[in-house]
Amino acid sequence: MKNENMTMSELSNRSGVLRRTIARIIDDPYCNVSGNVGLSLSTTMGKRFEDVFIAVLNPELERLKFTKENLMLLDHLIESQGIKFTYSTYMDDYKMNISTKYGSKRRVEFFGNFLIDRWGEPSLKLIDFDLIKRGNLIPEKERKIWFMKILTVCVEYAKNVHLNSVMLRLQADNIWLTDPQVSFEKLLKRVNETEKINQYFLMGYATAYQLGFRFDDFTTRHREAHHDFWLKKQIH
């Protein structure tokens, strides 16, 4: 608040937000803030909503960025699995593209796009999680091992930086899910295994399920002729 040249009482009087509400937001960086309250406070401060609640009212959320220190932690975790990553961060270090170092020389190459979701419960969103085999003779089992290793590291990373959950996006063709939970056996009956994207979907689903991920969002999203499904693992 010192940076805004305004006391808590002044901010409360000018914004119309109760002082105890402002105190709660400052004390608890993970509390939920309604749109009306957020808009009143940010307008009073003359700032954007996201700037107020990330940089001013909730400074603790700054720790969740893909900072140099956090990426060093991720390096330590992934290198223990015999894998090395390269990173390109953007969106104020809350989002990054990630890939395996010297990937073209490996039998399996990884490409990902990760986001730190700060709204609601802080979570690590694995928007893209693609493993490419560098040859038709490479067994699917080898790609599944890589999938397990990298996803396990993502969960451990989220635990270490105190995120509440990890969200994994998978894509599939012509699958419609409405069940609260879908077993791998039931899912297997609903898909065409000959389609490459569904082969990867089934492998990813089975592997993530082993690690405690479950379907979280049943809204089918059309995306480049495919459908998006989100799986979630709760951590805290």
C-alpha cells in the first residue's frame, strides 16, 4: 500500500470496499476476490485489475512465476530423470514454452506450453504436453515412460512452489464424456484407436490416471478439429 501513497482507511473510503475485506485480501494471497471488489480497488488505485492483485495486494503470488530460481528447481527435478529442458518465458514470466534440449538428437522429443494460473486456486496448467517419437520403430512404451517421468516432475515442481493443483490438457477426436469419472476400460470402448491423436490421448490418460489425475472439465471444446479435455491432480 505504501507504493500507492494511500492508507488502508483511505483506500476503503475511496473505493467503498470494507477495510476488513482489504485486510483479508492482503493477509491471504490466495483468497477469492469478486469482480466488483477487484474493479473498485483497481479503479481507485488507477491500475489494471491484474496489476493490483498480483503486484500490490497479493505480492506473494509473484513467487509463482517461472523465475530463474524456480526454473533452476525444475532443472534439478527433470535432470534427475536424465532429461534436460530449454525454456522461453513470456507473459511476465507466468507462461512459457518448454522443450527438450538437443531434442532432435533424441529418440523421443518433448514440446510443452505451461501456464501459472493465478486466479482462484493457483495451479500449474499444462496446456501443451507433446511427445514426438523420432522414428516409427521406436516402441510406444518408450514414449509412455517419458510421459510418466515429465508429468511426475511437473507434480513435484508444483508441490515445491506451493501450487494447489496441476491441470493437464489432452486432445481427442469424437469422444463425448459425461460421467463423473471414466475408467480406462470404459474409455477404451469409446474411441477409435487407429487415429494417432486418440492413441496419444489414451496413453496420456492412462499414465495420468496412474498418477492420480482425474477428469475435471467435461465441456467439450472444439479446437482445430479436435476436442479438449482437462485432467486435474489436487495437491494442497
